Amino acid sequence: MICRLKNFLYEGKYIDKRKNVEIEFFNSAQSMIEKLNSKNILQTRGERNDIIVSRRTDIPGCYPEWFMNRLRDKYVMTRNPMNFHQVSQINLSPDFIECIVFWTKNAVPFMDYLEELNRMGYMYMFQYTITPYDNTLEKNISDKSDIIKNVLELSEKIEKKRIVWRYDPILLNDTYTVNRHIELFEEMCSLLYTAVNHVVISFIDLYQKNRGYRLYELSTDEITHLAQAFGEIGAKYKTSDKDLLRKL
């Protein structure tokens, strides 16, 4: 499995040969896509643009019909969040798009559009966030068992090499301790390992807006311990397609 730790400002690898664990660090979604391409895991099609859909909101989960209308018209207008008066038109023609990267916590509403998307000729993949948090931390999210079922269904339709599971962000409080995260990650791996080859993890950055949730700052030792523990768990859930599996 591939692991991205967003708290680190460099790219590289941590390798523990004794435990057969490898962690890969990426500092951007683009660099992760390039790595997948270099190993023929995600086969995109040349010098075009990658479209991230979207970091601002869950478009597959909340606005699937709107997005498909944009693809049908082959363009979208987007406003600069830092400059309200700056509006840009983005070309969404299949000839212009290298890969659409969907970021979602719930792809269920988008499932009915996959066949049309395939007919249009787009290459696409999903970064699918599935965390163990309850509705005190994650509000308005479907039951996690339904989300996991959807990942299994999605994997059957588009192949698991085009799904990246995001266990993101990792946060600590009185309920979700280091040991609890390790337990929950293994439980989720046991359900998802047949549907995904790659998992991305990151650790929460505390700032004013999220400090009200009584979260704890993660120490470097806690980050290292969690990454190594997750790597050992990931190594347990191998598939027969060893070339596509990277252990955390």
C-alpha cells in the first residue's frame, strides 16, 4: 500500500527490511498520480491536465448530476476562493483531461453515472475517505457499513487499482487513542483489502477552528508508531498481485 503523510514536507521512503514494511511519502496528489503512472498502476494518456473533483466539497456525494452536466457541456466555471471577482473557465473535454481524480466520502450517488462517464472516454480514479469516526466528529455521513459496501461495489466496476483509500485525517482524543486507531484500522483493512491496493494516511493539523473538539496534538513518536503499526497491518493483507501492492 502507498502511504502519504501530509505533515511531512518532503518525498521519500521509510523501509524496515526486518518487518518488510515500506512507507512512501508524497507531498501532493500530483506526485502520487505520477508515481502510480510510473509503475503502470494508473495508466493515463499523455501530456494533459489532471482535474481534482474536488477539495472544496464532495461533488460525487452531493452534486453528481451537476458535475455530469458540466462534462456533457465540456466546461466548468470556477471562482477563485481568494478573489471573489476572479472567475475562470476550465476545459473539461476528454481530449484535454489526463485524469479526473474524485475525492469523496460517499460515492453512492455517483454510481449511476459510471457507465456514461466510461462512454465519454475519461480516465478517472477515486480517492475515497473512510474513517472510523462517529457522527460527533463526522456529521451527515452515511453509515460506514454502507460506505464500505459501496467501495466493494465500486472496485468490481472500475478495478481496485483505481481506488485509493484515505484514512484521513488521523486525530487523537479521549475516544480515538493511538491504540484504538490501530484496532480500527485493522478492522477496516480486513473489510477493504479485496477492494483497494493503496491507502493514504495523514495526521490532523490543529488550528483554531478544530481545537473545540478537544483534540490532542500528535507527537513525532505517536506519528511514527502509528505509521509503523499501520504498515505491519497492511503487510498482513497482501493480494496475489504483488506488483500492485505497496505495504504501508
